[in-house]
Amino acid sequence: MDLVRDRTWTPDEVARFLGVPKATLYQWRYLGTGPKASRVGRHLRYLPDDVIAWFREQQNAA
């Protein structure tokens, strides 16, 4: 699957992009420490630019 930046990403796609288990994303969301996500109905979605920005913040913090 190609991760396209012109649409929202699912938790599976974000987990694959970051190389972490999907459960880790849910835990980060619960703790308020992960990339910004929004609900679309009952589905969790991420904007690719938000995920990439969050990832870059983590790189700069290390």
C-alpha cells in the first residue's frame, strides 16, 4: 500500500510509517503524547503532515 499524503491515514498506516505497534498509537493518544488524530465518525484518522511534524519534533527532542 502506498502512503499518499493527499488523504488521511488510518492507525494501521501510521503505525507502519512509524514502525510501532498500533496499540502504541492508541496508548500515545490516551496519554496525549502521540501525533494529532481526529475522529471521522467512529474512525480515527491522521493527517500525514501532522504525523510527519510530530515525528520531526521527536527527532529534535532526542
